[in-house]
Amino acid sequence: MSQTPWRLLVTAATAKIRGFQPLISPMHIEIYDTTLRDGAQGEGVNFSLEDKLLIARRLDELGFDYVEGGYPLSNPKDAEFFQKLAEKPLRHSRVCAFGMTRRRGLQAADDPGMRALLDSQAPVITIVGKTSDFHVTEVLGVSLEENLAMIQDTVAYLCGAGRTVIYDAEHFFDGWKANSQYAAQTIQAAAAAGAQTIVMCDTNGGSLPEEVSAITRAAAGKVDKPLGIHTHNDAELAVANALAALDAGASHVQGTINGLGERCGNADLISVVANLALKKSGYQVLDGEGVEHLTELSRYVYEIANLHFRNSQPFVGPSAFAHKGGMHVHAVAKASSSYEHIDPAQVGNERRILVSELSGRSNIIALATKHNLEHDQQLMQTILRQVVDLENNGYQFEAAEASFDLLVKRAAGSFQNHFELVQYHTSVVSRGGHPITEATVKLLVYDQLRHEVAEGDGPVNALDAALRKALAGHFPALETMHLVDYKVRVINSDAATAARVRVVIESRDATDTWGTVGVHENIIEASWAALIDSIEYKLCKEEIA
């Protein structure tokens, strides 16, 4: 019962008393994305103009209600963003320009910030204003009365210019706890001036769900406008706080894709939307569509922002439905709900079975199914022993499923090398203060000796280039394959410079991405092993295709 919005419960209870069965339709929750502004304030996040346009259009395709593009007065890039969208508008999402209340001592019509907001041609303008009396007097440096006038004048001026105004009440929960009477006056000023939605902001990110719930209900009694929620994740409660506000009567939620944002980030709209659509009842989001594309959206934004995926991210992370313990895999094979709270496909994700020394036979069987080897119990035991032995020597197959795939084929006797190494050699010389790396490889390819030399940015790059030269004439499909990541981890650091290292290489072609692993005391040999596995996997993949 706690999962149903309280306003729907009241309606249902009233109807029951009157003697008829209520018809409850889902409440539409407005999803407001601020990745392009609030998310861009996160450390390491920097969007180009083209990045912002690409993300905005992807959000539009998935049915987001609002896309906030930035503050047009802050920089030319944001101003041009609005110009580009005015020339080619979004189909579904409403574009929002962000700004602050008028400056003290100025009429709204004379404030350059107001003029920039109107010049953006954005149909919706989001205005942030002070709620906390402390911030008004000590940070902003104006009287409480002047702050109320700044809020009312700004909202009234923009509404008078024909724009829809969303009012973001900054530090709302802290302000309410300190002086609820004044906090109420600030949102009443915005509502009276014509704001469409009043958004309560947990700006410091330190509120608790029970506080958010209680204050949201109290605020609902002070204004006759829809309430929204904007939370930050400093106490790791941003999503929980957003859901608490919605359950308490709010109908509009702000956040960012993947929780990007300043300090610890904002509420992750991926999790907010997934919970509303799949876990709770009585809500409708993204017009009922788009949820199954959340994984794709999450990874798209990570790629645009040039950030690594957060493996353990709920719903959409690569590890969200990954199973490593043998007991878990055995249970999931019988009933997926035993260790999965939803079907991964509902958010566009997929189940992954990991292989490690913690694995049981169930993991091996699950991964060997595509080779039709799962009924060979002796082979399964052989593969499991090999995995345990290799991991004792530093291997890990969790990010190297391609190497594991080759291990299965070798154990089953179904793998044949496409080429044989005779010898390789790498050297680094310095010319004029610039290091030059050269690699030489000798291979037997179909009984033909190939001897090639290539230069590269480093030993692995040079070896890869020489290998491709030697193999290109026989395997043209390698032209579509390239390396996208290279990671080195010291395994037994107590051995100092003689320590064993693990190298993981990630490769990609037009359709797939795969990982391979190599381990050795010599980093070049470890890299060579991972590189060879990557190429062999690609060639095997082409044979199946």
C-alpha cells in the first residue's frame, strides 16, 4: 500500500465510503532532465555543443518531458544550443533555459539575465530562488522582503512574456526545517506570480526520506500548484528522496542520466524512471515507452561524456544482472527471480554469468551452452579445474569472456590456431628525445612464413600493427577490428619489479565488444597473450558468422 501515491489512496478511500468501486488511472510523472546543466557540473564532465545536441535529441526520442539546456547568459555554447534547437525543435520534450531571479535593485525588465532567457527562445524557463532565510541574508545579502520581491517580479515578468515558468526553490528542505513560515512564503510568491510548478530542491543532498515525505505533504498545503522534487546524492539518498516526494504528492522529478552532477551527483533518472515504471504502482512515465531503452541511454551518455560505465549501477550497469557464485547461477537457471528483482530485458540489459575461482559447475555450464557442450560433465569439470588453476596464477575472466570462450574450445578440442608464432621482438630507441617503438613478428600462416616490421606508439601498438601486416592478406576481416582499451594490473606486488602482471585488452568490431586477458612476469609477454586471444576470437567469430 505504501507504493501507491497518497492522493490516489485518498480518492479510492473516499469512493469506497460512497459505495462504488473507484477507477484509478495512473498518475503521469513529469521527467525533467538536467544532465546538460547540473550534470555538466560534475567533475570530469565536459560536453561540447554537439554533445549537448545529441543527448537532447536522444532524450526527446525516449519521451522525456523536459530537457534543460543550460544558462544562456553563462557562455556562448549554451546560447548557441538554444539557437540550434529553435531552428530544429524537439518533437516531444520541452526545452528549458535555466536562470536566477532578477538582481537586487534592478527591475526584471532591465536585468541582462532576463533578456538572455527570453532571447534563448526556450518555451520553458526554470528560475532558481532562495528559500532559506540564512542564505537570503548571509549569502545573497538582501532582506527577506527583497528576496520575496525578486522571486515574484522575476516569475511574473517571464510569465508575462508568454513563457512557462518552473520555479526551483533552492535549499528548500534546509530552509523549511530552519524557518518553515518564510520558506512557505517564498514558494507562495512564485505560485502567485504564475509559476506552473514549484520544485523543492534538496540542494545539499543531506535530507532523509522521512523528512522529504513530511515536508512535501506540508508544502502541498501551502500552494495550489503542482510540486516537483530535485535531489542531490551527498547522503546516497537522492533516488530514495525523489521517490519519497513523489509518494507524498509531487508529480514532477528532476535529475540527471547516470546521476552525473556536482559533488556526489544528482538523482539518477535511470533508477527513478525504472522504479516508477517497474517497481511501483499508480505511476506513468515517458508516455509508457522508453523504459526498455534505459540501458542504451545510460551507456550512450557515458560514451558521449567519455566516462567509464559504472559497473554496479542499478538496473543498467554491466554487473546489475551478473552472477558469479555457483549457487546463485544454479538458482537463476531454475528461477531467474531467485536472484534478479526484474527481467533484465525490461530495461534493455542482459544477464551475465561470470567465471572465477568462486564459480561452480553451473557457471561453466551456462557459458558453455552456446557450444552445445553443457551435457559433457567431465569436460565441465576439466574446464572448472583449469579456471581455478589459472586464477591462482593471476588470471581473471570476468572482463575477458573472449579468453574464456577460447579456453572452452581448446578444452573441447574444437579450436585450431589460425597462425603460429615463430618469434617476436620489440625495441625502443630515442631519436632526438622522442621514443620510437618498433616490433618485428615472424608467423607461420597456412605454412607460409610471414616476417613483418611496424612502428607504434608503444610496444603493444607496434606488435598489433606488425601482426595485422602479417595477417591482412589472409584475414581481411581484421580490418574491422580495433583495440579500444588496455589495462595493466600488478598481481603480486610484494615481488617488486619481478611481480606478475595481468593485462586485459578490450577490442571492438562493427557489432561486438570483447575482452581478453594475459598474465606473465614480463608485461610484453602478458600483452602478447591477450592480443593473440583477441585476434583469434575475432577470426573464430567470423567463421561462425
